[in-house]
Amino acid sequence: MENLMNNNVVNLSGKIALEPIYSHQVFGEGFYESAIEVERLSSQMDVIPITISERLMQEVDLEKGDFLTIEGQFRSYNKVIDGKSKLMLTVFVRECKDNPECNNENYIELTGYVCKPPIFRTTPFKREIADVLIAVNRAYSKSDYIPCIAWGRNARFASRLQVGDKVSMVGRIQSREYQKLLENGEAETRVAYEISISRLNYAEEEI
């Protein structure tokens, strides 16, 4: 039996980058959307979307520029944009922590199933990279589809994975900008979110 609470655990610590905006309501509870800015060791910033309940908002009185430490889950949902369904990603906040000593934490643990054949490639600088899409089960028979990227030895391991393999990983959530070529020939800057894998293994089956 899977422990659905431990399949997907995120810890983030950083500065609120966007003023929280009311988004939607589920079973009578309101939710806000914002983003948290986490600095990498390279000083580059990852700006990671978060979804936080009205109840938690009242507890922390969240505003842009505030420092926040959170625990939650990295979740996906489909949103129709210009008539096309797009996979959206957000950290669903379960708990806010008052921990000012925990600077720039960005940690995620996932256990899930490979749901597409991994894509392995080598850069012009001979760096090995693999893209993996992982389906992570959660309560109420729902699943989150999380894009992940592996490097070097992890990329070689990922390249041998088969659809349906159960894996566990540790890593960090990263954001990156890319150029999307539109039908009218213009290029649009977009942001992608993915897990940068630091450790990747086959998952042990629970009995």
C-alpha cells in the first residue's frame, strides 16, 4: 500500500515574488496563487509558483517581499489556454513555517511511475541529459505529472528506465525561460518548471 503523503514532499524557503491573488474555491475553501523566489548556489533565481489556502493566508498574513518557509507537494493540473490544454505546475502549500534560519531551501522527494519513454541526449559540450515524466499518485485516485531532468550518471540510469517502472528521486525544483515559436512566426518567452534530479533509484515496493 502506497503512503500517498510521502510520495511527494517539497520544502521551500525564500522570498514571496508576487502579490498573492485569489484564484479559485474548492469545497468552500478559497485558494490564492503566488510565487516564491529561491536563490541557487550560482546566485541564479528560481521563481516557483505556489498555491496557498485562504486559511493559511490568514495565519501568515502573506505579502510580496515576505520571507517564507513552506512544506507541501508539487502538483500538476490541466488548464485550457487559447483552446489548448496545457500542463500547469504549482507547489500546493500544506504548512507555513517560521524558520528564518532556513535560507534558500529547495528540496523535493518524489516516488512515482515513469509514464513516457525517457529522452536521452548529449549537448555539444558532451554533457549527458535525460528528460523523464513521472506520474505521482495522490489521494482520491488523482495523479500529478511531474517533468524531471537528470544529468550525467543519473541521465544514463534514466535512459534505461521503462514506462511503468517505479522510481524514487531527490532533487530541487527549477524554473527556466525558453523561446516558443508561435504560428505567426514570432517567438514568445515562456517559463518551464521541472525537477533537477540529484539522486535517482528504483523504488522499493511496500508490502
